[in-house]
Amino acid sequence: MQRVNGPNIAEHAMALILTLTRQINAYLANQSDGTWARGPQQKLMDLEGHTMLVVGLGGIGTAIAERAHAFGMHVIATRNSGHKGSSFVDYVGVADELPKLIGQADIVVNVTPLTSETTGLFNAAMFERMKPSAYFINVGRGKSVVTDDLLAALKTGRIAGAGLDVVDPEPLPKDHPLWHASNVVISPHVAGDSELKLDRAWLVMRENLRRYVAGDRLFSVVDVKRGY
Ligand SMILES: NC(=O)c1ccc[n+]([C@@H]2O[C@H](COP(=O)([O-])OP(=O)(O)OC[C@H]3O[C@@H](n4cnc5c(N)ncnc54)[C@H](OP(=O)(O)O)[C@@H]3O)[C@@H](O)[C@H]2O)c1
């Protein structure tokens, strides 16, 4: 079901990003007890002119990049197999360029599959390379992040905040400190929910069945050795 989740997860990623950059999380908390507080507005960040790094420029990553570009962002990315990407991505690096590229980004979005290479990819050393003003967004898999290292980066102000649809562990226990870390927005692994996803999935399924019967090449074949 490669790419099938592109539109909905891209919208969810943008929702997490805008919640943080426009401080909607703080205003929602104020709204719950009727507090009119404008807050530290010098911290509000425009997306326009800032840089997004998409880690995992596949089906979903490309949909996120397209939306970020529409917001006026510079988009850079990494993928596993080479340097090819869409015209709205300024630079596509390979996986091991991540440590170099991550320091250029104001928004870092992880949307890689979970493989031996991406397990624990975002650890203390990686957060150390991010701009202190940058936000980390995870819509890929929770285990790509070392949760204790993310918590430490948030606690020390090493990064500005995080928007997480996926976490490790899932479900996140009620008393887990990540719920209360500063500037964190968490959704319970729902970015994949969508009213149109099933239609898209059936389209791929029907076409793959037709191709299978005809002996043609199939879409979205998992490479077991590669892990996705
Ligand atoms: N939050 C949710 O509810 C939800 C729902 C569905 C999926 N997901 C996650 O989203 C992932 C991506 O889905 P997709 O449909 O976009 O799959 P996809 O089209 O296969 O894209 C995966 C991309 O990740 C790249 N990649 C693999 N290993 C990498 C590495 N070490 N460093 C950088 N890039 C790497 C691949 O590179 P190449 O193209 O060069 O091979 C590919 O571009 C899924 O595997 C899943 O973990 C989350």
C-alpha cells in the first residue's frame, strides 16, 4: 500500500507542523479554561522561506514535500536508492547524508519505513545536529526515534518541539513523560486514517490482481531483503 496514504498523512504532518509553528497547542490549552493570552508571539514561525527536510522521500514523503513547497518552503530530502526526486524538492540526498542535511532544516519530517537502518535513527547525536529552533515531526514509525533521547532534547531546549503521530512505545502509557514534554503534540497513530484511503487501496489491489493474472509487473512489491 505504498503511496496510498500520501494525501492523508501529508495533511496530518502539515497539521502537526502548523499546530507547533502557530502555537495552536498553547491556545487550545488556554481555551479549555477561557484564558485570552496572546503569548510570546515573537516565537511564531512562518513556514515560507524556511527549510523542510523530508527523511524518506517515497510516496508519502513526496506528498509532504509537495505541500511544504506550496507553503513556500525550501524542501530537501533523503531516500535510500539515489538522488532522484520531484521538481519541488531542491536537493535529494542518500540515507547517509542525513547527519549533514539535518542541520540545515527548520522542520525535520521522518517518514521512513522501519528497517534495521532506520531503527533508532533519531538519537541524541542526531538531535544534537539539529538547529535549536527546529521542529521534529514523526509520521513514520515510533521505533525510528530513541524516545529518551527525544525527551532529553526537548527538556534541554536542544530542539524547539515535536509533532508525533507515532511513538515508542505504543500505546503511550498514561504516565509516560512524553505526554507532558514541552512543546509536544501527540496524535495516537491516526495519520493513516482517511475517508478516501480504502478507495485508493482497492484501486491498487484491483490493478495488481489484473497484472498478476496477466503475468505483468506488480506495483508496490515488498523487497524482503531491503525490509520495505
Ligand atoms: N503514521 C501512520 O499512520 C502511517 C501509515 C502508513 C505508513 N506509515 C509509514 O510511512 C512509511 C512510508 O510509506 P510510503 O508509502 O511513503 O512508502 P515508500 O513509498 O516505500 O517510501 C519509503 C521511502 O523511504 C526511503 N527510505 C528507506 N530507507 C531509508 C533510509 N535509511 N533513509 C532515508 N530514506 C529511506 C525509501 O527510499 P527509496 O525510494 O530510495 O527506496 C522510500 O523513498 C511506511 O513504511 C510506514 O512506516 C505511517
